[in-house]
Amino acid sequence: MIHRSFRSAVVALAAALLMPAVAHADTKSAFTIGIGDFVPSSPSTSLEGFEPFPGTSINQHGDISFEVSFGQGVIPGGYQITAMALQQKQTGTYLSPIGPFSADETITQIPVFLEGSGAGLGPVRFGGGLGYDFVTHSIQGGQAANGLVGDTYLDIGAGSGTSLEAKYILGTRSALTGFYFGLKTAI
């Protein structure tokens, strides 16, 4: 619980620091940066994708994540290129023929999307994209988890180039799928 409270405090501090800088930012900037929280949507699914043995438990939790985008209002057709850095921890307690053991693993994803601006209604924008997910993990002997990734998002303008954003990121493995909630600003 302390971990989540610390993460929330860091996100709130970053938001407080970003807001004053936005007052000086040009809202027509093609670059945006963001900070948020990645929440895995399948917290009991392992990256390895195997069905756990009876008595095995797997738990995932997200961490602070970052986003940078380029192209909104610049690339023809309303497209933008977005890269994110998402991190999560996977903790498992496994039963094996020689007895139980536990493992803590860190999974870092860097999905890069080509996103369409989609539809807008006042300060609200809906959109989505398709891209490639570069995944690194600390699983010894684990197979590569890179692959196609898609997203859909809801962006709510908060004024002066700042917006609140919610994304659903759909990876090729359920362990890499989740929600991103963040704050972003034009730079």
C-alpha cells in the first residue's frame, strides 16, 4: 500500500510541476510529454503465458510510466507518433516437483504507436493506434515478448496545452495489456 501511495504522490508532484510550465507553452506545439500510472488489466496472468499449477499465485502491479508524442497538428491526416515507457512488476509463488519457490520479475514495455486523432467533441478527443511493443524482462531463459500492440484513448483537454488521458493498451500477451492514466502537456 505504501508503494501505491508513493507512486500517487510522485504523479501529483509531477502534475503540479507541469501545470505552471504549461502557462508558457505554445498550445500549437507538436510535442507533448506525459506522466502517468500503468495498471495491468490481467494482474494474475504471467508473461510466460503458462497455466499456473494449483497453489501457484501470480500478481502484477504497474508503476510510474511516461509518454512522449510528436505530430498532433503537424503530420497530415491528424496522425501522431507516440512512444511510452511502461513498467510493471510480476511476483509469482510457484509450486514445483522440488517444492515452492518465488520469483520477482520486472517487465518494461516501450510501445511505439502511429495514432489517429479520431473524433473530437469540444475538449474531448477519442482515438487509437497501432504499433510495435519492445519488451524487456528479467525472466531468465524467458522468450522474447516483443510484438504488435494497439491502443485506444480518451483525451480530455484541461486548458493551456494540458490534458488528462486514459488509454487501453492491448498487447499480444494478456500480461502486457493494461490501462494508462496520465497527465500530458505540450512543450
